[in-house]
Amino acid sequence: MVAESNVTDTARRLWLITRTTLSTAHAALRQGSQLNDKVKPAAENNDEAARSELAAQLRTKMVDELISEGTIVSARVEAAMRKVPREQFAPGVDLEEVYQLYNGVVTKRDEAGTSVSSVSAPQVQAHMLEQAEITEGMRVLEIGSGGYNAALIAELVGPSGQVTTVDIDEDITDRASRFLDETGYSRVNVVLADAEGGVAEHAPYDRILVTVGAWDVPPAWVEQLAPTGLLVVPLQVRGLSRTIAFEKTDQCLVSRSARLFGFVSMQGAGAHQGKLLIMRDGEVTLRFDDDFPVDSTALEGVLDTPRVEVWSGANIGRFELWAGTQMWLATALPGFCRVVLDKKRDSGLISPPGSHSAAMAVVDGGNLAYVTTRSTPNEQEVEFGVHAFGPDAMKVAEEVAEQLRVWERDYRNGPGPQFRVHPAGTADDLMPEGRIVDKKHSRITISWPDVANAAAGRDALQENTK
């Protein structure tokens, strides 16, 4: 009995010691957990504060650089871009990427991996806002949502103005609404609709900014634009995209400025697919913006003919933009298109300029010619040349080479062409001189100044840069 009692007492004492130890341990764990709960938010707050500070520094740097390169020229656009937190519209993206001057941030891709929505590059947005000349109190429609650009416009129009942004994709409008609310711009009207019809509910608009690539100008955009309004649109003409600021007149839209920029393509009723002619089992593809200029069978076997080379004597700077050259050839040559080389199938048959896989090209009957380049004694320039195939290859090559000479002599560094948009069905005798491009809703003309005016414009541009 005595032995049994001693065992029982010992067991009881061990149980009490164990219980006390466990209770102490649990208390310590609870206390530690409480300390961790306090430390964790503090660490997160520190991280968030550091991120906000870095974002502010990068925003300042972005705007300073846009001013330095001449993209931002007005105090109003500068103030808006310094204020709106771009990173809030691209959560989860590295800040350096968000504030990279020349690259957009893709926010949605389709099943094939193609970008269908993005926050456009800061340089593009700043340029379009400067083109639009938005002032306080204006009513503005943005076609193509994302949130950030609408917030910038809201800063420009102020409390007395009105901003409406429209997109065909519900994911994008939901995202834009959320980000605008979170950043204090809930007054922006976010509309889910096909922008082909504009947004009549909030019209008329002093400015319409299209932030997706458009192939045509629907009647609704013109009708909903105020009599003295501006339409800024990345418009594809002859396969070339230019961001053009149009002013409204009684008869048509007339361009005031244009610049080369690319955008994701329009969806919905305004979507457009160009025509492709695939040759030599996919090694070479011709891309046409509209219909084929000739029966495609006329080009069968054209690449089996001997290649002709003509060098034009016309030069261009190695780092000079080709935008003017491209648009001149697209204006001057009826069969303008682009030739694209699949480098995986490259047999050496065609030689696009430099390391590029595409080149400006022309189809004329059963002939194909494209533009290439070669080095010159001046290391800062290259010379334009033409390679051509077909029964009249030499004749076509000479014609293209001559237009390259005309561009260099008369229009290089000049003011560029003017674009006009007339309603579809406008009679030819009411159209101005220039290349007429017919589309579903409109007739667009590309008109270049005469040689004397081009020279005067070139001199004026050079004088302004001194």
C-alpha cells in the first residue's frame, strides 16, 4: 500500500509539472503569435511605404524625361502625369516596367497569347494628350479602357468636366472601374459597349481619344464630336498606323498632326483583318491592308524568276524613322503592301533591310518588288535599293527607286502629308487631290504638299529646331 501510494503521488506530481510546463509553453506561443501579428503589419507597411516612395521617384523621372525629349510640352499634361499613380493601374507589375518610357504593360491576352488590352506606354499617352489639347471643363470620350489614361484625362478636365471611357470587354471595364474608384476618380463614367457606336448618352464630346488601333472612322464618332471638337485616333491607312489628330469641319475631318505609334487592334464591329498571300510554303508572305490589287494567281511562280537589283542613290539615317518614306510609297504606288520573311524557312531568296524580317513592297501585275538597304561610305546612313521579280521586274524596280529619290529630294524632313476623312459615298469630284483610300464608313485622302510648299515646310521645321 505504501509503495502504491508513493507511485500515485509521484505520478500526480509529474502530471502537475507537465501541465504547468505545457500551459507556460502555450502562453509563450500565444504571446509570440501576438508579437508576430504586430510585427507583420509593421513590416508590410514599411514595404508598402518603400514601394510608394520608389513609385514617386520613378514617376518624377518619367515625366522629367518626357519633358526633356519634347513629348510633354504643356504644364497641364505635366501636372496630370506627375499626380496620377500609374502603378495603381498595373498591380503586381515591377515598378521599373510600369514606368518604362517606351513600353506598355499588357493587362490581358487572348487564347493565342495576343495582347488585347494594355496600359499604353507613357510616351504614347503623353503625346496623345498633347495632341488632344484638353482643357478644363471639356467633355471627353475615351475609346478603349484601362483606367490610367481616363484618370489623366479627369485631371485635365477638372471637376467641371466629364470623362467617359468605353470598352467592349467586361473584364477590362470592371478592372478600370475598380482602379478608378481606388484612386479617387470614381466620377469617370465607365461604359461596357461596342465603341463602333460611340456613347450617345454623354455626347456631344469636345474630344474623342481612341486608344486602340482603328481601321476606319465610324459615323457615330463624327456625329458625337462637337462642332469644334478634335478626334485623336490611331488610324490604319494602307497598312500603316498613324496616331492622327483630326479637327471637325463642315465637310470632313482634317488632320492637324500625325505620328507613328502602334496599338492593340479594335475588337467588335470595327475589327478588320487584312489579306495575306502566302508564298513558297510560308517562307514569304505578302500583307495587304485591303483587297489584293491583282488576281493572286498572277503572282504564281513570280519568286522563281531571276531577282533584279536597282540601287536608288537615296539615303536614310541608320536611326532615322522610316515613317515618312513608308507613307510616301503607300501614297505614290497603287500596289503597296508589306513582304514578311519567315526566318525559320529563309532560303536567302529575299533580303529585307538590316536584320528586319519585313519590308515595304509593291505588287504591279505579275511583278513583285520590295525595298532593302545597303551600307554607304557614311557610316551614319544607308542607301535604299529595290529587289524585284517578274516579267517586268526591271521596270517596276526603277519605278520604286524613282519614288525613293523623290521622297529624299522633296519630302525628307518635311511636314508630311495631310489626311482627310470624308463620308463613304462622297463623289470623286468633291474629294481633294491625293491618294484615295476607300473603307466601309469613309473615304480617306492622303495629300502631300507641292514641292515648293514642302521645301518651305522643311525649312520651317529646321528653323524651329535651331
